[in-house]
Amino acid sequence: MLIAWALAVAILGSGAAAMADVPPDVHTAAEAAFREGTELFAQGRYEEALSRFEASERMDPGPGKRFNMAMSHARLHRPATAWVLFRDAAVEFEHEGASDRAELARARAAEIEPTLPRLRIQVVQPVPRLRVTRNGAEVPGDAWNAEVPVDPGPCVVRAGAPGFRDWEGQVDIPERASTAQIVVPPLEPVPSIAPPLVVPAVKAARGLPQWPAWASFGVALVATGLGAYEGMTASGKWNDAKPLCHASGGGTTCTSQGATLVQSANGYATVSTVAFAVSAVALAGGVALLVVAPATRGGIVALQARF
């Protein structure tokens, strides 16, 4: 069986190289890399063979090279990668008029397809500009909540968006035809910290009340403190919940205590967001009141508020 596969590699690789329109020196280098890969494949050194086939493909692209790469991936227990490469090679062979080779590539893909493990990345609450990656590669939004063929082994999923804390989870993909699942929970908002605000000096007028402005500044200060406290409490709740939530049976599950902590963290995060919004409104109102109704004594009033 190994000899038959090696012969298929030689035939397909050489045919693709001969058709490529590349400079003679590049063609020669690509052919040499391809032949090295063929020899390494026949010796069972599949990782090294794959490296040489990839080098040949970069120098002189062609469907035969991708077919060889697919066979190497299949021997390295990466069925999803091999399946995609076989399908791509079949389409390109068909485009070149090599129907027999296209049929062989399709047959290899059909053999692998029933054995493919799959992964569903369930995104509970999408937010604007959310980015999800799987083992460093971005997962497009159309692939969220769908069963996607993947190679077996550890799979690290990360999610992040502006204004939210990054999330990371891991799931082990089994070497069999089954569907694993990992849940991306609602991302935790990052509490916004208002920058220092410097209010320009304003000329005071006699007889006009100033206390409403100072009252607004007081409300802003209290709301900012409350927002910071609620934000830190939410973060603590999330950290407490993480040990109580883990991947199980291809998904993420939480104990009842963990679920309670997650719900509580979301509540604190909401209060924090509202408090910072109140702070911003109160601060703006205080500035407006200070300009309209300055101090009761004559002179210059200079205010620098820091939060």
C-alpha cells in the first residue's frame, strides 16, 4: 500500500511541475524538493516529507503538490487538513482537464470524510468587532455555532473585542468522528476610567448660587467610586467562577455555584457601567452650572477635577 501511494505521489507531483510556467532554475529547485519529499514519504518520515512538498509548492504551485501534502497530513493524523487539501486538488485537477487525477483526489477526500472530528464554537453573546480564534487562526463569524471539521488534539479558543476582557478556553478534539463543543460566554466589560478633567478658570459673579455645581461634582465623584468598586467586584466574581467551570464532554459546564457567580458578575458589571454613565452626566452638568452660576464672591475660580 505504501509503495502504491509513493508512486501516486511521484506521478502527480511530476505532472503538476511540468505544467507550471516558472523560470528553469526555480523549476529545477522545486523538482528536487519534490523528489526529496517522495523519498522521505516512502521512508515513513512524513513530517520531513511534508516540509519538502510545501517548499516545492511555494516555488512551483500545482494541484499535484497539494495532493502530496494532503497524503502527508493524513499520515500525520491531521484528517481535516488532508480533507481540505484533497478537495482543493480535485477542483484544480478538474480545471486543468486531468479528470482521472481529480477523481483520485475526490476518492481520497471521500475516504477521510466519515472519520472527521468536528468542533462547534458556540458564541453566547456576540458583541461589535468580536474576534474569535482557534489555535491562533481566526474563525469567521459564519463558522460560529456550526460544526466545522478540525484536526484532533488540544484546541485553544480565544475571544476578544474592544471594551471587553479577553477570554480563553481549551477543548481536546478526539481522534474519531464526533462533535466537540466549546462555549464562549458573554465577555466581561472593562470598566472605563474617566481621564483627568481640567475646567478652565471662570470669572465669579456676586450674588449667584454656586452650590448646585458643587453638588453635581459630588455626585460625579460618588458615582465614579461606585463604578470602580462594582467593576472590581465583577472581576473578582469572574475569577472565582473560573475554577468552577470546565470543559466536559466536549463543552463547557459550570457547577451551580459557578453559574451563580457568573450571573452575579454580570450584574455587578452592569451596575458599574451605569455608575460611570451617571458620573459623566453629573460632571458635565456641574461644569455647565459653574459657568452659568459662579461663586457668590467676586474673583476668579479655578477648578481641577480628577477621577
